[in-house]
Amino acid sequence: MVAIPLTSGAYSAESYIASAQRCINLYPEMNPANIKPAAPVTHYPRPGLSLLAVAPAPAPGRGLYGATNGDLYAVIGQNLYYISPDWVFTLLGALQTQGPSPVYMADNGTSVMVVDGSSQGYTIALPGRGAAQFAQIGDPNFVGADAVDFLDGFLVYNIPGTNTWGSTLAQQVAFNALYLGKKTAWPDNILRIVTVEREVYIFGPKKSEVWFNSGTVPFPFQILPGVIIEQGCAAKYSPAKMDTSVYWLSQSPEGDRMVMRAGNQNVAQRISTHAIEAEFRKYARIDDAIGAVYQTEGHSFYKLHFPTADKTWGFDQATEQWHEDNWFDPNGVPHRARNTFCAFAYGKNVALDFANGNLYAIDPNAFTDNGAPIPWIRSFPHSLDEMKRISYPAIIADVETGTHPGTGENGQFVGPWSAGFSSGFGPVTGIPAPTVSLRLSRDGGNKFGNNRLKAGISSGRYRRVMRWRAGGLARDMVIELSSTAEMCSALNGAYVDPVVGTA
């Protein structure tokens, strides 16, 4: 048989004859070549969401922040909460704006500064675990900010709608009218600032620049000589910092909708692909995109959420591959991922639900989104031989099986009967047999046929052969596998048994 390995992430090109590889809710991981693996790359389901707490007053989640002292804070609707290590919410106060704009926070070790893009700002005196520590900024020298970050004792921020940015006084949340700088390398306003490796990245809509702490008076920052980033920012909420790099959705005087990464030598590197950029081109709006990051099991993910387009795309720094990250509603319709805002706190990757403010753990050992299935879908590369007709008498999926406890070959009904002859009885619950579905496209990925379900991957049946027979004839076959089984369905690829014709 012939192996069809999966060596990349999502790549559904603008033309389906180029590539039609969808990768939904799976991310690839390279296997070390020195161990001579069965497949060069294995795909794993993205982490699920385990409910930690329900929001006290359900409303859209707007921001989540892990402070330097370990405390966790969240903004849900207008309310700002402290969240304890046992996931109890304590209301600190209310913001004046209802949203839905994201809220950003940063602290200098003694105070958290909170901004939301309005003319208002707020502070939390650490440890901020009660209403007495929350206050509105009343300094007339502060006129609002889209976001805030920290560098060398200063909290730095932009002034919305201007080319001006500023900082607080060192180790304080206090403001001086002279502590201001202006973006000068290109005549556009500032959309966002982010600090990376003791430098301040100033993002404009067309071009960007980098500043550093020079210790000058009165404003302690100066532009880094000779450096201009020839890419601006298409969405002010898209920048997110991870390790020593900053990621963002870009635009420039020449065009837009590339995803960039910058760090080290202050050079912007394109990390999006032609296929991803073609996908972004379909979206009616991109300026509302929100960037988020989290790291788990050696994979550092940059997630780009598009609220209007209702899509989420993830970039894995470890493999530099993309995948779609979808939440599926009860009708099976995909939507953008719910974990729009992320923070690491109390030993967990914590996420805030953009829709209702619920709090989740991003958990690699959870195979549902708070009880909802996480369907994964993976389309394969083209299978063709000089456009000859090929018969596929057998197709085998190289997928992990047998890891879902308590499941059999057929659908089962179970109930919480107690042991022995107790009269304890509860509602009967149906548990289906875990299945993998195959769809085939015989025209290179333009149209796919019906789903063909295959069971037989019940508990303990490890490495069972998942074989579909009678694949039919095609000049350019594309395979698609999918599953909703609540288990770690790792996927290596597939095997086919092709018979090449002469026509």
C-alpha cells in the first residue's frame, strides 16, 4: 500500500487544484527523525475547554489578565472581577463603557492599570482583592488608551486617534504632560503599542517603529536609530506578544492581510501563507481581529479571532503551521473559538469566553468544549498520477483507536445504577460508538461525496484497522477524514491501495 503522510497544517489554496487541505481542530507535531517514526508528522486534537467557573453576571468577556503577583483579573461586560485560586469571582468595580471593545491591563508590581479604548482608565492597587483597591484614574494628564504594557518600571500606552504615546512616572500610575512621545517615522496615527525585550513597538496603520529606554529627560524613551518596520497594523487588537516576538495582522501602503512576526533584530517576517491570506481576503471585516497567545506541551499558539467573520485561526510557533480552531454549536455549525482571552494563572492556562464570560481551563486532556464535542476535520493532499484514472479498492486511516473509556462497538445505553440490589436509578443516557468518517472528492477537492462512517474504535481496541473499501475511480482524488469521538484521536495520515489505469 502507498502511504499518504500529512506533513503540514491547513493549506486550502485559492485554487482547489493547488491544494485543498483543511485542518480543523487539529495541530501537527513533528516526530524526531532520529527515532525513525512511522510517520514524519502526527496531528493531535487541539486542547479542550474545562469549565472552571460560570460568570456571576453573564455578559461578553472583554479581557483577562494574570498580574505579576499571581492574581487573576477579568472584565465581563462592565464588571471588573478578581478571581481567586479556587475560581471565585469578587466584584471590584464597574467600567463606564459597556463594550464590546477588548480591555487591556498591565501592572508595575504595585498597581494594575486598566484601559478599554475610551477616555477613561482605572487602577487596581495590588493585591487587589476587594472594591477598596479599585479606582478610576482622575489625573487630567491621562486622556485614555487602547492598550497598556510595562517596560523598565514604566506603564506605556497610546492616546487613541493620535500619533502620540506616553508613559506613567516610574513605578507609579501617575502622569506628567511632558512624558509623551510622537510617532515620527511615518505620518500615521498610533493604533497600538507592545513591549518586547525592553523595546516598545509602535504600530501605525501603515508603518511601525521601535523605541527604547534611553534615560533622556523629560521623556525617557527615544526612537531606535535606523529602524522602521515597513508593515503597519490592520487590526489594533491583533498584536500579541509571545516569548521574544510580537505577532500581528498587518497592512502597509502596498496592501494588507498578511500575518507578521517581529523580534530580535526588529525585522518583520511574514508567517501567513498565500492560502491563509486568500481566506482572509473573503472576510468583509478584519479590523476587529483579536490576537491571543498561550503555551502548552511545548506548543506556543498565536490565535487570531475574527468576530465579524466568525472564524479563528491558530499559528503554532513550534512547527510554524496553521490550523482552524472552531467551536461547533448544537446544530453542527462551526464558529470562532470561545477562548478569545487567555492568561496563565494558578498553574493553568485560563480562558475567558467572549460570549458569556465563563472561565475555562485550556486542557490538553479534555476532549470536549465544556461538554460539547470537538469535531476534527483533516483533508489530505492530492492523490494523482499524471491525470490517469486510478482505482482505490481500499483506503485505511492511520488514526489512534481504543482510547475512549467505556465505549463498545455499537451504541450503548447506560444509567447510574448503584452496585448490588440497591434501588438507586437515574436517567438513561445514550453513548454512541466512537466513529471516524471518510469523504472522498473525485475532482481534486472541489466537491465531496457523502460521509461514510466507520465504527470499531471502542475502548481497548488499539491500532485497529480503519478500512473503507470501494473508493472508486478518480484522476485526482482527495481524502477527508473527520471524527467527533471524545478521545485523543491522533492522526498520522492514510494508506491507499491504488490501481493505475491507462486512460
